[in-house]
Amino acid sequence: MPTDDDLPETFHVTTDEQLRAVSNLTRHRIMAVLRFEPATITQVAERVGLAKGSSSYHIRLLERAGLVKVVRTRKVRGVTERYYAMAARSIELPDPGEGGPDVLMRHAVADLEASPVDGERHVRMAHLRLTDEQFAELGARLEALADEYRELSDPSLPDTSLVFALFQPTSRKQAEGDAK
């Protein structure tokens, strides 16, 4: 079975088929299950709360798009059981462009809303005023911090999601000018 070291660092989403595959919240949640350890269609169905047929459908779409792959098989009572895993450690989406919805943020908000209210959560929004250099430095530091903790991840521990967005919003004056 391939180890995490054998995986490419990043899978670049470039085709419409790949974008459609990652744009679905159910498939996003399936990929989260497969992020740290291989699983069968049945195991994915149990972890995501899907019917086995629905799990199979979504995994096949992800496989056709190249986002997940079979990493091992085994015979169980005459049936071949396939274990699926992510095709890369991370996925990079194309820039959605002006006014385009950011799929990752939509999925992150949906996952946050579905997370246990009584569980510990850290949600914060900060408005900053930064130079171009500070903006670039903060972006690099956030990415390095996420990479550092991804390396520390233990598949035996519960899932934790980290999502950040560092961006320069449209100024009020620009927004008002666009509205006229």
C-alpha cells in the first residue's frame, strides 16, 4: 500500500469534471474521511452517514475525476473489497474569479454549522490593515502553520478542520461605484 510519503503533495483541479466533483458537500466530507487513512465504500458510508449505494456513487465520481484512488484490495467471502484514499495530500482549486463562489469556504461553513455546538470551536474574524509585504508574510505564516500541524496529524485522533481566508475585500467606495 502506498504511504503518505508516496503521495503527490498537491492535486491541481483543472477540469470541469474535477471541479464538479469537489463542489459537492457530500464528496467534500468523503474526501475528509479519506484524507488520513484508506477506507472501503462501506466504511465511508458509516462515517459520513450515507447509504452504501450513495457512498459508492460519490466515490466513483471522485475516482473518475482522479481525486481518490484504490490503494489496496482484499478478498472477503469471495468479494473484492477496495480501499480508497486521496490521490494527493492537498487539493488546489482554481481561483473562483471575481464574484465567483469559493467552494472551500462554502463547505467549511456547512461543516462548522453541522459541528457539535457543545464542542470546542475557535471562530474569529479580524479586520486588519496591512502593507503588501505584511499581507504576503501573514499568508505564508498561516500556510506554514497549517502544514506544520498537518504533519503532526495522527489518523487515530478525531478529525479537526482548519480553514482560513486571507483576502483584501472590495472597498466600500468600489462596491458603491459598482452598484450605480
